[in-house]
Amino acid sequence: MTITINLAFPNGKLSPNRAKGMHWSATSSLKCRQFDDAYAATYQAIAAITADAWTPLIGQIPVTVTFCEPDKRMRDLDNLLSASKSAIDGIATALTVNDKHFSPITIKRGAVVKGGMMTVEVA
């Protein structure tokens, strides 16, 4: 069974290239909000699955992350994944797993969407 979680596009301030040299407190609130949003969205996705169909995930857990950018600028997918670290942590926490079990992680680029979005599929 696949769980699909739709999240906001990562804030540009969380990009590792942009955050370099910034004090940790400059991005702390953004990371906390990203974690909380991902946790809540994952919890809602799990709740939408009937209790009979849901089983906790064990072993290696394949994850696909699709970034739908807000405009036609081409961003580095690896930087987008790094900027999404708090969201991945929030998803793992809601699933009650350690994110070290997310393997393989596939990163994709989706269509341009107004405002941008990030979709995470956990199998």
C-alpha cells in the first residue's frame, strides 16, 4: 500500500546553498513548521486508510519525492531534497520509523504548479 503526502514546496531559505553561513536560529522556525506540516499531512494520510488496511512499515521503505516547482527556473533536485530534510523527518516520525530505513529514495521533477508543491509517496 502506498501513502501519498502532498506538501508545500520547500522554502528557498532552507536550501543548503542559501543557508550557508547563516546562524541556525535564522532557519529554525521554518524547519519546525515544515516538520509539523509533514507530520500532520502524514497522520491525515494514514487516518484516511481504513484501520484494517494499515500495517506499520518495516524493513527498507521505498520513498519517491516529486518536486513540482512554482516557476520554470531549474533548481537542483539534490538541494531541494536537502531543503526538505525536516519534512522527511516529520513523515518518518508520523510513520513511527527511523528515516534511515527510507531506501531507495527516488527524486523526481514534476510539472510546474502555481505556488509549487512536493509530493512524497511512501510504499
